[in-house]
Amino acid sequence: MNPKVKVRLRIIAILTTLIWMIVIFRFSMDTGVSSHELSDFCVQIFNKAVYHFTGKDLRISITPEHYALIELFFRKLAHMSIYFILSINVMIVLFTFNMKMTLRMFISALFCFLYALTDEFHQMFVDGRGASFTDCLIDTSGALLGIIAALIIYCIMYTIMTKYQKHKGLIQNAY
């Protein structure tokens, strides 16, 4: 890859990573009430989708305890999702450096884990929120899934680029 292109890609990747870290920080600034409202909104959308396909209203069809479990599931899925995206961003930054893939994976996982720790620490100071090491582990599991997704995308792109370069080389050799 052209060194200038690599530097530009690195800068863009660092900026998108920083922007995503700010997004996570902003979510962590939500009070317990507003965070609960956002989760409830997501569950309501899910409930509407279930109703659309099955004709059943979950609020009526299941117990309040089970409905609360659905909301908890969405809250934890949100944790995983935001760190899934963060780890992909970090991996893209690390793809612009020459290093072993295992080191990239380790750095990305460690970075996301440490950011999750600071995020949970930050939530200790937000009204109605608290720190949870379990949430930190859920965040990190989302990050690990993101690392796997980044590796799959990398392998696909690498294969495509390799085939393109071989094809391009064959065409040039034919003339």
C-alpha cells in the first residue's frame, strides 16, 4: 500500500475511533432513568415487530419478569454492540501498522477492556448508574466478536486484493 494512503487511512481510522469513544462516553453520561427509557424504547420496537409478525403483545403475553429479562437482554446487547464497533475501529487503526496479527488482536482486546473499565468507573459518578465488572466483561466479549469480524473482513479483502494483483500481473505479463 502506498505510504501516503496508509497515513491517510490511519488518520481517518484514529478519528473514527475517537469519535466512537465519545459516543460511548455520551451514552455513559445518560442518567439511570434516561438509559432505562432508551432500553424501554428498544423493547417497545421489538414488541411492535413481534406483534406485527405474530399478533401477540409481549406486555400481555408474558409475565412482567420475562418482559424485564427482554429489556435486560437489550441493555446487554447494546453494551456488546458499541464495543463490537469500537474494536473494529481499533483493528482498522492497527491494520495500518506492520505487526503480527496476534499482537493486533491483543492490543485491540486490551484497549477495549481498559476503555470498558474507565467507562464503568465513569458511570459511578452518573445519577442512577453504577459500575459493574460484569458489564465490563460483556463489553469485552462484544469487542472480541468485533475483532473476529474485523479479521474475517480483513481476510476477505486480502483475498480479493491478492487475486486482483495476480490477475493484474498476468495481464501485464501477457503483453
